[in-house]
Amino acid sequence: MAILEAINPALTAGWHQPDAWHMDRDSGWRLKDYEARGGYQALKKVFTDKLSQDQVIAEVKASVLRGRGGAGFPTGLKWSFMPKGAPEKYIVCNTDEGEPGTFKDRDLMRLDPHAVIEGMIIAAFAVGAVRGYNYIHGEIYELYQRFEEALAEARAAGYLGNNILGSGFDFDLFAHQGYGAYICGEESALLESIEGKKGQPRFKPPFPAQVGLYGKPTTINNTETFASIPYILRQGGQAFLDLGKANNGGTKLFSVSGHVNKPGNYEVPMGTPFAKLLEMCGGMRGGRKLKAVIPGGSSAPVLPGHIMMDCTLDYDSIAKAGSMLGSGAVIVMDETVCMVKSLERLSWFYYEESCGQCTPCREGTGWLYKLIHRIEHGQGRPEDLDLLDDVAKKIMGRTICALGDAAALPVISFVKHFRSEFEYHIEHKQCLVPPDVQKAGSTFHTRLMAGATC
Amino acid sequence: MLSEATLKNIDREVAKYPADQKQSAVMAALHFAQAEKGWLSRDLIGYVAQYLGMPEMAAYEVATFYNMYDLKPVGKYKITVCTNLPCALSGGVHAADYVKQKLGIDFNETTPDGKFTLKEGECMGACGDAPVMLVNNVHMRSFMTPEEIDKLIAECK
Ligand SMILES: Cc1cc2nc3c(=O)[nH]c(=O)nc-3n(C[C@H](O)[C@H](O)[C@H](O)COP(=O)(O)O)c2cc1C
Ligand code: SF4
Ligand code: FES
């Protein structure tokens, strides 16, 4: 059963509660449903109150909304970087949700596509964009089709097109389909991809606000960031900020996966204790012990369970504990998990998904995978752990985009916090977690990794 | 080389972009071409490139960069199973093993009757529904227990 629960919902209020993933059974996403729960009131307010572009940006700044795509950059500030007066500017939405563990944008697109559209129209007005694109993860093609239907509804109702709601503001919005490349979630790779090229990140600076899509000034935000905008304009930036805590405005969707009883999306205020989230998820599966949590998508450093239990869910608390809130993807692992095998799978992912432009990333991700693979397969050498750390640190900060760091951080943190498991593999050529315990946890035990130690 | 219906779909995509940016439609165009023909041959990629007025090499780069394009023939039903860590924690790898056993093929293989191809996938942004599978790049299936997998395979006529 797909779960969606909330405390103080700003995003998910009035959502139809899905009972399972059946497209035909989903309802409540259409224009009439969205309007019935206050949809497009924020946009109307912008026009009837005759807000200026600067006033809209000021409201977003006051909300202390921080980008929900992973980096947590203040959204209002990002919008204010757009040059005034340039004739051709773009707004782009990043729905290329591919960060392992993250599945919030999919539910937003599935249950509330018009909130994303309304947020994008308001953003377009604030930065003066004439055209927008929503880049949608290739694997959710059914939702790409749904988004196109929602766009048609919005166009027919006069929310998109020329002279929107008689305001004199023109803006149109289109969907662009991804086709299976994690790197296209990186904003400049995503822009290359919309231009019909390989998704290889660009050097920065210049940032997209100067040179973006088709070389024109562009603002790019995550789906959830845009979906948060209508609430902010309707209720006020301060009201949004007050939902969360200082420097961490609002509520946020947390995608909880792994060893909990009820994986799913949970909307909770920033600053909610992790222990509370775990409770909402029905606790640990089978009542087993919490071992580790990756709190912000697979690119965030892993934290031991006891450290995580003391954290609250906001950018500052998790950063202080040594990790990142990232995309809000909380991957929960219990005591049946082998950390070496888990890291091996993640390293494979980064190796596969490196776009290959920078030598440290292209070669380094391969090295990381090979080293972890050999440790997992009983061929590790005592010096391998230092070598792993060394290779990871040589990637960090030496690449065009952050995928290099994203590949290195899990390695450094897994080895740091679970070193004894890696050492045990190297010394005893087998896993510290006995095979029958791993089996009980329903993880990898039948993995076709011939020769694996567990 | 492509049907009227496919070309119409491609034209609809082209219309989304500025007039001098037809190349932006190449990903969607290759998607529709693949959906009609089953896979992307060199000739087909060349045809799409020509249709969009872009160099054939540029279209080929796109076709080889993105994982969901098939540059070799695949079975009538291509099943992609996510085995990334969050899914693996909830049975993603077991689900893949069950499909393998049931179809008698490994990843990147096709059944002798040409009906099924099995692929290993990366995160599909649906980890809460693990195990998840994608059928022919477009239909996502959630909570794929052995019973659900049996049902899926039976549906593939
Ligand atoms: C390798 C990599 C993958 C990324 N994937 C995503 C993604 O799937 N979705 C997303 O919104 N941002 C992703 N980002 C972050 C984007 O580059 C960008 O910061 C974000 O879309 C900005 O939106 P925000 O300010 O609203 O968060 C990724 C970054 C990197 C380096
Ligand atoms: S860091 Fe990796 S993914 Fe990013 S541009 Fe360099 S090679 Fe490509
Ligand atoms: S890890 Fe499988 S869908 Fe995300």
C-alpha cells in the first residue's frame, strides 16, 4: 500500500489518498479538483493584488523556502539572480527524480500536477520568463502523459498562453521527456538534454541565470520547490516559514524506503525529530534494530542509527551530524544489512551513471567499484581501505559537477562508520552479518554475485 | 520509414520548442521511432536525424547516451527490474531472481521465442513501491510480489 501521511500539510492538503498504484484509480488531480481545494487562487492573487515581480520574490524569500532538489539553495535568492529586461528567459522544472531513494516528485506529479504548474507560472511571472519546460524522468512516462493532460486543462482555462487571466502576462509551458540518465538531474546536464544533446554537465560559472537553456537566462527548480509556491503566495511567506523552523522554512516531503513497516511519502514540518518520522512509518520492519540511515538520497553520507535517532529533519541538524538533508530521501537499514554489499551496489550505480567527461570521476568511480567489489568477494587486501579513502578524496572537488562528490561521499562515510565490517570482510573473507540473519532481512541474499562472501 | 501516426507524434513534439531548435525533439522522436519499430537501427536513427534536420552523429550520440534506447532488437516485452539499494532492501533483487527463474533468462537476455527481454534498471523514482518493474519503457508496475509477477507474465500475450 502506498502511504501518504502528513503533519501540518502545506503540500498534500486535500490530496486524494491513493490506496495502491493504479493510474486509473487515482483521482483528485484534475483541474476541477485542484480548484476546489483552493488551486490557482495564489496566481489570481498575484494578479488582482497587482503584485510586482519584486514583491513575489520578496514573499518567497520571506518563506525561507530552500530548494528541494538536493542542494537546499534559497529559492527566492535564486530567482533574484535573473537579469531584468532580457527578452527571452526560461523557467525549467527538474522532475528527473533519479536519486536512489527519492520518490516524492512522482507522487506530486501523480496527485497534484496543477500545483507544479501553478508554481511554475508564478515563478515565470516573478523572473519574467516567457516559456517553461518540465523535464520528466523517463521511467514515469504515464505521468508525463498525465502532465500533458493537465497542461491542456490549464491552457483551456486561460492559466497558460497569452494574456493569462487578462493580466497581460504571456507564458506557456511544455513537458520534456527524459530517457534514462541519472546525470540529467544535474541542472546543466538537464539543459543540454532539453537542447537535444547528450546530458553532459556544463562548466559553472556561468550559472543558468546568466547562460541557461538555448544560452538564455534560465531559472531551474525542483518539482517540490515549485509545488510549495502556491501556499507561500496564498498564505504568506511568514506562514510557510512558521510551519518549519528558522532557516528551514515550511514542511517537506520525506520519501522513506527500506526496512520500515510502511515505506512511503510523509509530509512533516522541517525540524521534526527523525524518531517521530520512524514512528509514522510504523517503526522498523519485523521489530528489528535500526543500524544505519542514509538521510538525503544515496549521495548523502550514511549515518549510524543511534546518531540519526538524535537528529531532527532539517538542513542544519543533519549537516551537523555529518550528512545532508539532500532530496529528503530517507533510506532505512536494519541490522540484517551487510554494509559492504550495500556500498558495492551504490558504487556500481555511480560508475554506471558517470557521464565520463572528467577523468577523476570516470576513472575514479570505476576504481571505487572494483575495490569494493573485491572486498565483498573475499579478495580484499589490508591496504584497500586506505586506498578507497584515497581514491574517493582524489575525486572530491576535482570534477565539473557534483556527481563526483556524490560517488565519493558514500564511500568515505560507509568506511568511516562501519570500518570493522570492511576489515572483517578483508580478514575473514566473509561477512560479519551471518547469512541467515541477512536472509531474514530480505535483502540481497540471492544476488547473482557469483563468489560473493555472503 | 515511419508511419503517419508516429510522424504526427514527432511533429507535436517539435512544436513545443522554438522554431530554430528542432533538435530538442530528438529524444521524444527516438522514443516514438523505437515504440513503432521495436528498436533503433542505425538507419532508423539516421532517418530521425534527417527528419529533424540535425547531423546523424548527433542523434546517434543521444541514442547511445540514454539507457532506455535499445540499439539491438529486444523481445516483444522488455521488463526492467530496479535493483538499486532502496529497492533491494525491500525485495528488488528477489523479484529479479524470480523473473529470471520463471523465464529462464538472465539480465540482458531474450527468451528463445523472442517474447521477453530482461534488463536490470536503476532507481525509477518509485522506491516506496518496491519491487518495481517497467514494461516496454512505459508501464510501471509496483509491489511486484511473485503473484504479481505471475500475473504480469500471463498478461503478456
Ligand atoms: C548528479 C546530480 C543529480 C541530481 N539530480 C536531481 C534530481 O533528480 N532532481 C532535482 O531536482 N535536482 C537534482 N540535482 C540538483 C540540481 O542540479 C539542482 O540543484 C536542482 O534541480 C535545483 O532546484 P532546487 O533549487 O529547487 O533544489 C542533481 C544534482 C546532481 C549533481
Ligand atoms: S563529475 Fe562525473 S558526471 Fe559530473 S561532469 Fe564530471 S564525469 Fe560527468
Ligand atoms: S531504488 Fe528502485 S525505484 Fe528507487
